[in-house]
Amino acid sequence: MAMSGNNHRIDYVEFSVGDISRSGRFYGKAFGWSFKDYGPGYCEFSDGRLTGGFALRADGDPGGGIKGGGPLVILYASDLAEAQRRIEEAGGSIVKPAYSFPGGRRFHFSDPDGYELAVWSNK
């Protein structure tokens, strides 16, 4: 994931998938993407320009915990608390409070139309 030069920009896309190996084979064969495994539940991909990830979804949850399903767009913020404050002031709502993961912290929010996105920081 990128750093502060991408403050407030789309930085990462995460797909909720039923089979990480199958998804890797598909995107590798179709588009030539490369991959880095982070255990049985997560794999990072690179298309040569953008990085993203495949997150193993729970059975019976087509959205992998993401409201509405589909890809999760992740933005970068150099100051996570400030980004959260700005989102809330603009009318967004926090749907998953900030939590730690290897490499940083992130939270999920819903925009006024109900789209779920996330913001991460390595600080």
C-alpha cells in the first residue's frame, strides 16, 4: 500500500472471494497479475500499477462482511483520526471502528448513498 504522497486518494482495492487460489489463477492467467500470500485468509495482488487484496469471505456471506458486497475501495490517510472526523462531519458514518492489521490501522465508513469504503494509515 502507498504512503502519505497519496493522502486522501484511492490506494487499494480488496475483493471478497470464496477461494483465494481460484481467484489468483483467474487474475494471473487473464491479466498477468502477481501475488503475495499472507496466510490462508489473505493474498495481496499487484497489476503492476495498483495493489489490492483477496480476502477470504465467510461461508454464506457473499459480501465478506462488506455492506452490499463487491470490491472494497480503500483510501490512504496520513492521519486516520482526522480522516474519520472529516468523514463524519461530511455526513458519513463509521460502520467498522478503527482496528489494527499488519502494516497499520484502518476503519470502514458508509457514504451518504450507503457505499462502504475504508481508510487506512501506516501511522
